[in-house]
Amino acid sequence: MSSAAPQRPNGLALFILPSVLLFALFFFLPIGLMAVMSVLTGNPVVAPKVAFTTRHYARMFDDPYYLEVIWTTIRIGLVTTLVALAIGYPLAHWMARIKSRTGHALLLMAVLAPMLTGIVVRTFAWMTLLSDKGVINQTLISLGLISQPLKLMYTETGIVVGLVHIYVPFMVLTLTGVIGRIDEQLEQAAENLGASPLRAFIEVTLPLSLPGILAGSLLVFALAISAYVTPILLGGFQIMTLPILIYQQISANFNVGFAAALGIVLLMISLLLVIAYNRALGLVSGQRELQ
Amino acid sequence: MSASIEIAGVSKVYDGGVRAVDAVAMDIRQGEFFSLLGPSGCGKTTTLRMIAGFEIPSAGAIRVDGADITHVPAHKRDMGMVFQNYALFPHRTVAENVAFGLRMRGLDKASIATKVKAALAMVELSGLEDRRPTQLSGGQQQRVALARAIVIAPRVLLCDEPLGALDKKLRQQMQFELKQLQKKLGLTLVFVTHDQEEALAMSDRIAVMNGGRVEQVGTPAEIYNQPTTRFVADFIGDTNIFRGERTTTSAGGPALDVGKGLILALPASIETQGTGVLSVALRPEKIRLSPADGTAASARGVVENTNFLGGAVLYRITLGGGHRVLVQQPNAGTDRLFVPGNGVTLDWTPADLVVLKD
């Protein structure tokens, strides 16, 4: 159809312009800049003579300290995700299947209410609970169950507790949507065919909610590995994670290039997970390949 | 081995006081095709779900072959069920769906494969083993659901409006096949439907339900020809219902004065001396229609409109006094059709009037 009239621009296309600009300015531009900075010797704005280098990445992968930081970040992310899933799944299942409207509203409020408070406030609340002279340790000591306060603050455990509390709603809301769309009659059909309620859950509901489990886990993991406030307050610089390290490199060491390289690594971890997620979902949903 | 079911005074009251099923009692015989028929909200599905074990009765007992199963959990009842929307497992293939119940019973792989193959052959779905339910048509999904339910050789097969989602042609074909399969396997089958034609065509016996109660239990012919209540007469097929005071004919026989100058002679089986208000039903096809010159007529009227149904013709006729009646006649040829405005005489036998309980 070479003789076809030249296509007139669709007027509706103009409406996506704001979002295109927004994405370009606040997403692609900063990430692009970060990627560029991570392979430069210095800041081209202040230092006129800059050259390409891979030394930031080399430094990261040569020094076991930085590898340890990356691994700690991933470990905290994984544990947070698993705990959030263990807490969030039963809650989401309950919310998706509850018959009473009032009950559903109350559950939803209970899940959402903490999100109305700032992360800093919630983290401080955990500090009063977890510290050596905090509520938990004082209670246990006064009950005579322990003599020395448990080391809850300034440990990975403390960070995970704080992160789980903050990110569990994301897990619950993602899962509730998916579980709510599974026909309850499928479980009944399984029971009718001789499966105990637990077996029916394992055979039917669990596999069908796998997309929600994957999506919720991905979301919580990505948020947990990029969290800054909670690890700093509950870890008290005793536990070093990637976001804290990046902040230090910029604010204390002024090593923007190295900070950018660390940022790219953090981004890559999330990106790899998204790709793995799509693959897994493709396998789960059978023949349908995700384009 | 097929079983009999006894439903003894079963009620279901939901939180909030809604009485979905109210003191329902019926006996379903072994190897019987038994339908629960009624409008939506009449309690038929709740009754079925109580038999399946998905709902616990608030009162009464359900017995299978004499054994009380009222509180036995669903997965230990050994019943097959075909759900209204089929409830096929979307993440499993056709063969895996059918194999599910056998797997739960711990059968070995080889005998599962043999039985699945036989069940799929029985519903004529051989060759589709590896498809997913979403890749099948509605009729095929329906057959998979049926195969999945019968492959476990259930004591009872429960069907919740299984043909509701199919178009008319396919529906009739499936009605025929399901009935044939049921007879061949000697299955006790409890079938829930709101479609009276379907119930009449397929069932050995029907329980007509309304407002949580059983109105009448009987064979299709009994339900149609001798409805005992006004609801049953009205719900099953077209019918003319008259209501009036008891009186006597000039000859001294029992009769009913339905007002507007119309007095209906009642069947001779009714006692002559009686008073009070009665309702009677008269099926449209029990009335004979002839041109207005007839002599010994039960009533006279004018054709208001003519519905040509093909094999039969349905007339709406206004009687002299103002009553309106439906009359159905076999199609006896174009030249024998009455058209609106024709004067006609109507004849029926008093014995065809069925006295109803209100």
C-alpha cells in the first residue's frame, strides 16, 4: 500500500505527551546519567578532564567488603520477602474469602492504617519495642525468662522486623486481588472429588495464586533492598546495606562515580528479578508466552 | 454402587434469619434420575449443596443408604458433582482434571490412565487429553466436568444446572446423552434445574420447590397432569387457573362459580355438597375449539390472538363474560386456523379440571 495517504498524527496521541515527558525527565534521564557517571573518572561538570573507566566496578568486585554488603542487602531482602509472604498470605486469603462486608472493611483498614503513618515514625516505634531497654526486653527480663537483654536492635533481625511491618501491606493487597479472582467452587470441586480442605488448597488455590505470590514477592523484595531509613535507624550503621553505602559514598566520600556504580548494581538485581518473574509466570501459565 | 438418599426434614437458616430451605423431606431412590425444579431462590441449589456437604443443615438429617451423613465432610462423601460453571481446574489439562478424583483416592498411575481414557471415551472427548479447559468449547467443558464426576464411580451424581450455559441445540443433545449415560451406569442422579421442560424430559421423578419448601413430588406426568398446588400448576407449562365459590349445577352436580357468569362443572369425584372457595386448573390442550355454531358447548368466546407455534397453535380467547383463557390445538392445516375476531365455542370434560390447594 505505497500509495496510501500519509498517516495523519492522531490527536489522542498528544494526551500521552505529559507521561512521556515525565518518564523522560524523571526516569530515563536520571538512570541514564547514573549509568554514565558509573563509568567516568569524575564529575564532568566540575572536572573538565574526565575519561571512561571501569575502576568503580572493578573496585566493587575486587573488595570482599563490597561483595559482603551486596550479599547482606540481598539476604535482608530475601528474608523480609519470605516473612512478609508467610504473614501476608493467610491474611490475604482471609480477606479475599470473608463473607461479611464489615469484616472485609475492618481487615482492609487494619492492613492500610499503618501506611497512613510515616516510615520514620513507624521505625521509631519499633525502636522503643526492640531496644535493649525496650518493651520486649524489659518484659522478658521482668518475667525472668531472660537475664541479659536479647540483641534485637542493630541486627539484621531488627531490620527485617521493621521492613516486614512496612511492606506487608504491599504483599497483602497484591495477593488479595489474585486470590479473590480464584473461583471458590474450584476448591469445592476438589473437595467433592475427595481432597481434604488442606489438599484442595495445595492442589488448587496455591498454584492458581502463584502469579500473586510472585508479584507480591517481587514488589516487597525490590522495596526492601532499596530501603534506606529503616536499615539505618534499626541497624544503626552496624549493618551495611547498598542504599546506606551509596548515601555514604555521596555525602561523606563525594565519590559520585562509585555511588553510581553501586546504584546500577542495585538496579540490575531488581531487573534480573523482573526477568526471572516473567519467565516463571510464563512457565506457570503454560503455553502462553509473555511477549 | 449407586445409593439411595433420604432427606429428612432438612432446613437451612442463614445468619440473618433467611430460611433458604424449610423442612424439606424426600426420598431419592437408587438409580433414579431425580430433579429439583423451581424458580431461582427456591432453595433447590442449597438443598443440593447440603447433599454434597458444602452446607451444613440447620435442622434435619441426610441419609445415604440409611447411614446419616449430615455432618460428614464433603471430601468423604464419595459423590460426584457437576457444577453450574463446570469448575474445571484451569491450571490442569483435561486428562489431569479427570484424573484428579482418582489421584485423591490413591490409585496407581496405570489404572488412573486406563480409567481416564475410558471416561473420556464415554463422553466422546478422546484426543483432547492434553488441552487446557480454556481451549475447549462450552459443550466440551461440560463433558469434561461430567467425565471428572463419573470416573470416580460416585455413589450419587449431583448436577447443578449443568446445561444452563449451553445453546438450545447442544442442550437438547446433552440432555439426551446425560439421560442415556445415567441409565447405562445405573447412577442415582440429583439434577437441579429451573427449566421445567428439561425436568419433564429427563427425570424419573421431580420435586417442585418454591420458597424453600417442596410443593409436590411426582413423575413428570403426575406433576403435569395432576398438579396439587396452584404454584405447581402455574410453574409447569401453560395453564388456565380459575378461582371461585362452590355451587351446584342445574343437574345437581358439583360446580364452581368463577364469576362473570361462568359456572364450571367440577369432576364427579368431588363431593356434591360443599362450600367455600376453590381453585381449579385447566390445561390449554385439554380444551377443544370449534366454530361458533357448536351446540353443547362448555363456553363461548372470541379469538383475541393466534400464536402459531408450528406443530400446535396457541389461542388467547376472551369468553362472553370477560374471562381470558389459553387454548392450544394441534395444527390441523391452514384452512382450520382461527383468526382474531372469530367466534368460537370451547368444550372440555369436567374430569380435566384439576382442583388445587392454594
